[in-house]
Amino acid sequence: MIIKYTAPLRGELSIPGDKSISHRSVMFGALADGTTEVTNFLTGADCLSTISCFRQMGIEIEQKDTHVLIHGKGLHGLKAPSEILDAGNSGTTVRLLSGILAGQNFDSVITGDETIQKRPMKRVMTPLANMGADVTSVRGNGCAPLQIHGKRLHGAHYDSPVASAQVKSCILLAGLYADGITSVTEPAVSRNHSELMLQYFGANVRADMDKESSAVRKAGAESLSEVSGSCPAGTTAAGFTVSIFPEPKLTGQKICVPGDISSAAYFIAAALLVPGSELLLKNVGINPTRDGMLRVCREMGADITLLNEDHSGAEPCADLLVRSSHLKAVEIGGDIIPALIDELPVLAVLAAFADGTTVIKDAAELRVKESDRIAVMAENLNRIGCPVEATKDGMIITGGKPLHGTVIDSHMDHRIALSFAVAALACEGETDIQGAEIVNISYPGFYDDLAGVCR
């Protein structure tokens, strides 16, 4: 894909459905009694992998574009797959489905593509083992393929060393099949889509903070959504615990998936960087455990206005009006990292054009994504003329200099390709993105949408 400096971005755009919520709507709908109807479902390759896996386990799923019907069979309605479950490029599918499969009365194997087979799975294998699960790495390297011998699980508590929504969700889903209460404590608040949606389907899920987290207690929050919303990432969140009670009766629901803020991030960045731009992004999810991108952009001096905020559903959303802005360097680290971990690559692009030196830290998780995103971002930012020092858990980016187009190696990582498509809009000359088609993992139609607002 060849991309070059563009005219201002103008108009409005509806962002495709949130990937995390789309995954979970299929999983939870399959475990519920009755039909779950999903609108604005993300039709990216990752979410289609989740649909494929559940179809292999006997769940009837009808899909027409972004409208999906999942005919659930209840908590114990899955059947043994006749073949190995293939998650494609989706780490969410592997990790969350492992929690479900661990509590079944059948055995299974789940794997993914070459990239997935290099990503760490011990982070879910360990807590599942604490619950009595039998999950092994087929090759003995702590990665997929995973052999899962389904069995009755025990309720347990797990102190997670990382704030990871995938780890937390895996444990909670396994807890559906346990013989007692299952809980997980995180060092910081990770995205809470699983808790909100499980509660929406009828599960008994509770969130609590320990005495160190007085901010939440002072807020007087009573419901799960209030607790989660009153403690956004970026505040002290030591001891954030979520618990689930076993064997709930889940009931099919109607779900309208909000626009994915991780996908909106690329258009937010593009509109901020290209002079004269003004772009309205419609119906974007603004869950407080996911809005770290917005908070950091505003700290950098970004002109972003929230319009038509809607907090009536389980997931809050709003329209985002973004205008081009002169940006300044900031430090990004600490408890805000879980709220923007997927947006760090495009934030690094913004830092390359911002005045001063931006420091990204506490983000070692980036090294075990679809690529080593710290190394790959540093490599490609240096290629376009931005001085970058990669550290063990982040980057030091010296921004504010004119940058130039070049050949970019996406390393077949969708967020790298998307981020440098944005960078190309503000670079002199042409940028050639190798492996550009990988964006279909999370944002099919991205290049068409980009062309539609670059006018």
C-alpha cells in the first residue's frame, strides 16, 4: 500500500464495532439459553475465528454482514469439536476460549497461526491449573497449540502479576464451571467488557477494591459498572478484585456493539496530525477502562470534543469531534497503560510529530503482542527520520522534526500497519507499507474509510 501526504481530513465516519465486545458477544451468547442478537458486529478476521470455533462446537450462528444471531445452548451445551480449533491470529480467542474449554466434559486442542504459536500462554495456563484444570502446551514451550482435558474445576483466587483483560476473562469464564466462587486480583484496572457483559447476560459478578483504593470507596459506587467507571486506569488501583459465582443461568440478549476506540484511534491521530482537519467519529465506545488514548491525547494538547454522550447501556459511547492540533511531548506510564495498550503504537506515531521528548514506559507487554511492538515501532520510526531509543518496557521518542516517507515493514502486525498508514499522511513523500493487508485482522475496509475522509 502506497500512502502519501494528504489534504485535510473532513467529514464524519462510523467506526466498525469494538473487537473485544464482538468476541465476547459470540462467546457469551453461545453459553446462554436462547438467541443473542448482535448488531454492528466487527467482521474482522479475528472475530470470524471466534465464530468458526463455536460453530465447530455445535453452536448455530447466522451472520449477515454486521448482524449476527447466536443460538445459544446453555452453559453445558457445547459439544466436542471433531477437529483442532483454529483461532487464526486471535490471542483473545485462544485465551478466553481456554477458560471455557477447561470446564467442559470433553477434550479439545486449540491453536492459531504462526504468530499465535509464539505468544505466551502460561499466563492463562497457570491460573487455570490453580483451579484444577488440565491444560498443556503441546510443544512444551508454553505456547499454542494447547491440549485441554475438560474436567470439573474448583473455585480459586488468583493474584495476577499483570493487568490483563484476557487473563482476567479466562479465569472468570472458567469460574462459570467451578464448584465455588472464583476471583482474580489485578495490580491495575484492565478493560472490563467481560464483567459488564457477563452481568448483562445474568451472571453474578462482583467487583471490589481493597483499602488502598480509597478513590473508589469515596465514590460510593454500588453497581459493577459504577465501580469500574469510578476507577479508570490512571488512578491507584492496587487490589482491584473481580469475583464470579458458579453455574449461573445465562439468557440470550440484544447487543449493539459500539465503535471500537482502538480503531477510532487511527482516525483520531490522523485528524490531529494533518493540518486543517476536522473529523467527526460516530458512536465510539468510551468505556473508562479503554479511554486512555483520549486522556493522553488531551494531555498532549489535542482538540477532542465528546458529543452526544450515551451512558444508558452497559457500554458508554459518544461521538468524537477531532480537530488538528499542535502536540507536545508527554510521559506515558503507570496504571494508565492497560487502558491504552493497543493504542501505544499510534501514540508513538503522535509522539514522533510532537514537540519534545516523549517517554513510554511500563509497557513490556508490547514485546509479546503480534510482533515485538517496541522493537518494530522503534525500527520503523527511525526509518522515517524520528530518533527513537527502545527500552526494555517502552520507548524514548524525540519528536518535532520533519519526517519523510519510506518503506515500512509491518511484520504482519495489524496495529503496526495501521499506525504507519497514519504517519504516512503527515510525512513528506510516499510511504510503502509492506504487508498492508494485515489490517483486515481488526479493521476490514480501513483504507477505503481513510480515502473517504482524505479530501
